[in-house]
Amino acid sequence: MKQKLNIDTAKILDDWGTVKRFCKKNGININTYRVVKAGNGKSKKIENILKEHGYLK
């Protein structure tokens, strides 16, 4: 079973303008972000960055 991350995308858009810009400024590959968000893969680095900024619900 896939387990999707519950990411507050609206808050990212308010703070950064676009998800792509957020990823670029934080050293995240946008394609890896999309895979992790969809639940098809895992990345501790991405999860830690999202937790640090408060974007995980």
C-alpha cells in the first residue's frame, strides 16, 4: 500500500510562490519531491526539510 505524505501545499505556495522554487532553494529535486508526495518512494531528507518548515500536516 502506498502511504502518501500529507503536505500542506497551500502553505508552501503562500510562503514561496511555487513548489518548484521551494524545492530549488532547499536543495530538493522536484521529481523526487513528486515521487515522495505521491507515496511511490521515501526520502528522509525531504521529510526532514518539510518537518523543519512545518509543511507536514
